[in-house]
Amino acid sequence: MRRLGLRTRVTAAFAVGALLLSASMALISYDLTRRSLLDERERAALRAAYFDATVVRAGIDTETPDVVQVLRSLDTGGSRRPVLHLDGEWYARTADPGTTAAIPVELRRVVTAGKPAVQRVRVDDQPALVVGVPLSATATYFEVNSLRELEQTFQVLALALTTVAIMVAGSGAALGWYATRHGLRPLTAVADAAEKIAAGDFTARLDPATDPDLTRLSSSFNQMVDQLARRIERDRRFAADVSHELRSPLQTLAAAASVLARRREQQDERTAIAAGLVADEIDRFQRLVNDLIDLARSDQPAHRAPVDVVALARDACHALDLPASIVRLAPEVSATWLVERRRVAQVLANLLDNAVTYGGGPTCVLLDRDGSAGVIEVDDDGPGVPLEDREVIFDRFVRGRAAHTRGAGDGTGLGLALVAQHATAHGGHVTVTDRPGGGARFRITLPESLT
């Protein structure tokens, strides 16, 4: 399972934390508010019930009391329903057996015993508050207070608090995203600098003044890059110096071998064969030294300039006695690319030479585009490159299996490494796949080469 990124995890943590906090506060606020309103409503119901009970007691304390008229004289509004239990009979303003049935038996027993009581019940599936007040040994007064409006208030309050909790959670997620975006900005700068360094730009550095808390990281990173750049430059100079130093004795050996080659008719067979082998090895040695010098130079970023890549590809074909007709320019693709001429020329020459030596000869050189990137594809008619060799063949001094089965074995093992190095210097890459119909297809992508 794919692991979530740091930004996603931090944002989710902020959102969950904000949701838990807001939900807890909402529940506490709802409970406190509900209790406060219910207590206030209960106190108000008790005051009203005691006042109405006094009026009822005075009304029935006559020889011939009109109980119904006394109850109707009460100002109870629409939320309170008075009920009187007198001499074993129930009296109300109107015939409403549901109201008397809603008064709990236990509450009646307590009030009949001479103690006032309060209890919450449900009448007609609606919340209500019953208040009982004893009037005399034979009379008890009850008021059923509707809590419907209060229940609706609780529902509105719950909806409002839920909405606030969701909004707070969303705000927490937004805050987490904002915090990670700015908090990870230094890491993004490190990643960008590392990508530039990997592409060969050793001038990339971090600004220590960007964030005081990351000064040590920036300084350490810059020191690491400085040391890496010095080491690479030292190795590059060493390879270049050694290669240059080898050129002089190689030129002397090449001149001597040339003299021996011109006098081959004057030599016996064994001497002539030995002289030929020496000349071939000297030639291979010279190509190896030249490739090492090119590798020593290829660590630097590409110096781009407008180049006619079609003419460059045709020149590379002409140098190897290949037909220029194999060079094709894709429709709607400009022939002028922003690249370094020397590097692209060597890329084309090495790929074509590789196709001639190991791939049965090139069949097509396609110049295409992928967005703003220039794409060079070189197809050959060989056996292709096995999957297990498609990565390693671009390493230095590595040759694929075709080099041992088809070629003469006199390659330097640096040709494809130079191709990969030149592609990297342009910020691109090289891959090899199977060509439809058989053979190999080498694809070089050079970003920002086309407009």
C-alpha cells in the first residue's frame, strides 16, 4: 500500500485534531447549554405552578366551587395545561384524557403525600415537564408544560455546533496545508538544489539566511556540495591529465606503427601480423583516451545554442557512410533545437556507430518532440537489448551481450556512457526499448530544447 506523503499526513493530523477539539467543545457547550436552559425552564415552571396553585386553592375553597371555571381563569398560555385532582376526580379545562394519563403514577403518589414534585415525560410523543403541587388532603394540582419549543432550540443548537465543528476541522486542514507548505519550503529548496547538482550544476547552493532554524542544514549542505564539487573536479582533472599525458606516447607509438605498416611487404608473415595487431591496439587505445577526455569534460552543464539537428544527424550518417535518407523529421517539429552542438553530434555519432557495430545497422533516425523537449530516436536492425542489460549498458566500461556475440570486441565500453552523460548534461535521459518489428530503439529526451 502506498504511504501518504508528509504534507498529506500533517494536513490530516491538523484536520483530525481540530475536529476532535471542536467536537469536544461542541459537546461540552451543548450539554452545559441544555442543562442551563432546562434548569431555567424548570424554575420558571415551578414559579408559575405555585402561583396558579394559589389561585386554584382560593377558587375551590368555597361551598360550591366551579372547578372548570377556576381552571379556565388561569393565564397559562398555550404551553401549560392545568389539571386538578379533587376528591378522587380529575378536572381540566377541556376533556383531555391524554394529559392525565401522562402524569406518572409515582409522581401522583409523591404529591398526594404532601410533597411538590417535578418530572419530565412525553405527551403525544412530545417532551413535557409535569409539576405537581399539593393543595390539601383531597386536592392536588398539576401543570403539564410543553417543552417542544425548547427541544427545537436544542436541535438548532446541535446543528449550529455541528456546523461550527466541521468548519473548524476544515480550517484546521487549511492551516495544516498552509503550515506544511511553508514548513516544507526549505526541503523543497534542498530537493531543487539536489536535482540541479545531480544534473551537473555544482553552482547550486542554499541561502543560509532563508530560515534561522535551518542555518546549520544550509551550511552543511553547501559545504558538502563544495567538497563534492572539488572532488569531482579533482577526479576530472586527473582523468584529463592522464589522458593528455598518454596522448604523446600514443602518438609516437602510432607513428612507429604506421612506419611498420608501410613496410609490411618487407616483413615476414609473423612480423606483419604482429605489427597489424599492434597498430589495431594503438588505434583502440587512442579512441579510449579520447573518450576518457570527453567523459572528463561531460560533467559540466550543456552550453545551449540554436543548432540544426537535421543537418547534424545527416553529417553523422555521412561520416559512417550511411544514407542520409534514414534521418526523418517528425511533422510540425522545428529543425532548429536549443542544444550544445558538440554533445548532440557525439550522441548521434555514438548511437549510429553502436547500431553499425552491434545492431545490424541503423534503420531510422527520428527527430521528434515531447512537449518542449526534443526527442532523438535511433532504431537498428539487430537482436535488441535484453531487459537485464537495459540499465547497465549506459554505465562506463560496460558492454551488452551483443557486443560479445556480434561485434569484434574492440569497443571501449564508453560510447553509451557518453550518450547518457550528454543527455544528463541537457537535463534529459536516455532509454532503450524494443523496436516494433525487431531490433532496438534508443530514445534520448532533451528538455527545453524546443519552443
